Amino acid sequence: MGSGKEISRDFLFRELTIELARRSLWHYCVALYPEFYTEDKTYLKDLCLIIQNKPDRLMVNMPPRTGKSLTLTLAETWFIGHDQNERVISVSYNDTLAGRFSKGVRSTIEATRMDNSIIFSDIFPGVKIKRGDGAAQLWSVEGSFFTFMGSGMGSSITGTGASLLVVDDIIKNAKEAYTSHVLEEHYHFYKNTLLSRLESGGRIIVNMTRWAEEDLCGKLLAEDPDSWVVYSKAIEECSGVMTQAELEDKKKIIDPEIWEANYRQNIISSADALYSDGFRALNVHSDEPRHIVIDVADRGTDFLAAASFVKNGDFLDVYGTFMDSTELTDLEDKLIRWIEIQDPCRIYIESNNVGNYFARQLKKKLPGRSIKTYHTNANKEARIKASSWWCMEQIRFHKSTMSGDFFKHLLGFKSKFRANKHDDPEDVMAAIYELFGVSNKKLKAVARI
């Protein structure tokens, strides 16, 4: 009797899973690939919801190997399951990859059960590939004249119209990404060929790892930013993909500009950079007393950023930087170890609500250290922009700091202020300017803890 109840529960759970999968793209992905679509991957759950809502123009910018193409492939099958009149044209960087994506979509629909797992036909019974019409790159489901075409960039696309046009990772490698005529060809193919196949009321999804300002995403956003829903994630926001150690190992072997573009969605451009003149590099060491300025995150998504520097005549020479997004409760010990290595003569902390609390905590844990708070009522954007010219002229960075996240963030910070996700290192730079760059006024707003 107990066994019968157990079977009944299993049956009900399976039926519930199937029903949820019909209703929700996220639950559909979970049902088909439960090992990958786990609850900790909240960024994929959010992506599924956006795709399911069918925006007219959607741009997805996420790092490699985070599941963006798999999610898009499953979304295509989910849409076809709901509407056998859906017509999809999917374009990749060449016909080989396009064929692989096309076959992946078709194979999902044709899947047969090997065990007790849930497959497409459980969720959408009756939807089948038309017999004799199952080529790798062009096929249809029963009851439809045309369902799916996979094509490489530049290939001929004639005789078919699409209700859903998908552009999926059209840049093969760094060489292509920084070759202007290749990027220009992508743009012209999209405008002159792909758009001509989009039916009235049709939708477009551009799914790309970012590379350069002039890639297709960059051109489309520059042309008409308001028409696109943009879903962009840095690797740090893609939970459950890499451990911190794996992340650090990967960073070591990738060029910094490519790392910022591919894994942070942060295109570094000297023309658009706030600190466009860059910073002078130092090779020498100094035993002079150091100061530290700390910007404490006042929102959960912000970073704690800090810089340690020496006053050297007219220059301020940075010998240590810190940038971390860990929760404050887990961050204190890590920051304290860094402070002790820097051995500062004085520490300055921004006096927002969190900063005041943090200053008191540091005072307890670092007895004998001089800890002060500073505050400013000026607009953050105005402060950072107004101080940038002075920072480029007067602040120098030791070469050992130039591979860190703090320095890279400065290089990638855009002059169009709202185009940046975070501004914590830049806030530190503005504070250094206010504290040390304005004669006879620099310590007016500073109060001892």
C-alpha cells in the first residue's frame, strides 16, 4: 500500500513538472536539463522570463559557457511546441555552426526516452518533424510548410520568411572581432539580407558575447538604443558557472581588453573612456607613509573599493588597490589583511550609513590606526567627471596594480556616466582628489572617529 502511494506521488510530480514546463520556459529548461538549470542560476531564470515575454527586439550579452545559446535553442523548441506556425531563421558565424544549432533544435523535438526523464514529446505531444523534411539546416514540423532554417553569416537566405529571427554568436574569434571590414560585413548582411526575411510583427533576438565597439550589438545600439531590450551580465553575476579559483585562472591567460569585453560586457574604448589619457606607470618602490581611501558599498550590488597611496611631491603614487563585491560581514577580515599589508598612517572612509558603521568596526579591529570619515554633498557624476582631469595628471599607479580589477575598471569607465554599471573605484579617485588635490581645503570635511 505504501508503494502505491509512492508511485502515485511520483506520477503526480511528473505531471505537475510537465504542466509547468508547458507554461514556463524556465520550467521547460529545468525539465529537459535539470543538471544544468539549477536554482542557483538565477541569471538564466531571469533570461527565460524575458525571452518568454517575446520582446520585439532582444539583445543578450553574456560571457562564454554560461548557457545563453543552450537557453536560446530550448526557447526555439518551446515556441515551436506552442505554435507550429512559428518560423525561425537562426544565423551563426558559419554554416557548420548554424547546422549544429539547427540539428540541436531538431534533435530536441525528435528526442526519444532513454530512461524516466522528461522529453519534448511529453510536454508537447503531437508536434513532430515532417517525414522526409528533416535536413540538418532546413526542416519543418507536421502541418507547417517551413519551421526552421540555420544559416551562416553571408550565406544565401531566399524564399523563406521568419516570425523569429535569431543571430547567435556570429564572431568566431578575436581576429574577426578586431577586423573592421568583417564587422562591417556583419552589419550590412543583417540590415540588407536578414531584415528582409523578417515578417510583419516578427521578433529579433541577437545573442552575442561582446567583443568590440563596432560589433553588431554596438552598431545596433548606437543606431537605435531605445528599440532594444538588453539583457547583459558580467561573469560575476552568472552564479554557479565558475568557482573563484577558476575565474582567477582564466583571467590570467586572457588579454585584459578581451576579458573585460567577453566576460564583463565592458568594451574598453579610448574615445569613450572618461580617463582617456590613461595613467602614468611607476616602477619604483616607496617606504613613505601610505594613506588609504575606502568607498564602502551602500547598495548590495556595489563593490567595496579602496586605494593605498603615497604623497610624493605633486604626485600621489598608488601602491595598492582593493575591489570586492562580497557581503560586508564576509569582507571585513579580507580587507583588514589588505590594510595591514599596506600599513597606512591614516585611513579615510566615506561617511554614508554603511561607511560610518564600517569605520566603527575597523576602529575596533585595528586599534591604534588613525581612521577618519569624509563626506560630500556634491552630485556623484559631477564629482567623478570634475576630478578625472586631475587624477590623470597627478595620480600614478605602480605597475603591480595595473593587472587588478580596480585599475581595469578605471580604464573601462565610460564618459557617458549612465552607461556604467558601477562607479566605486571612480568614487575613490574623486575622493582622493577632494582630500588631497584641493589646496588648503582638502581636510575640511574630515572628522575623526
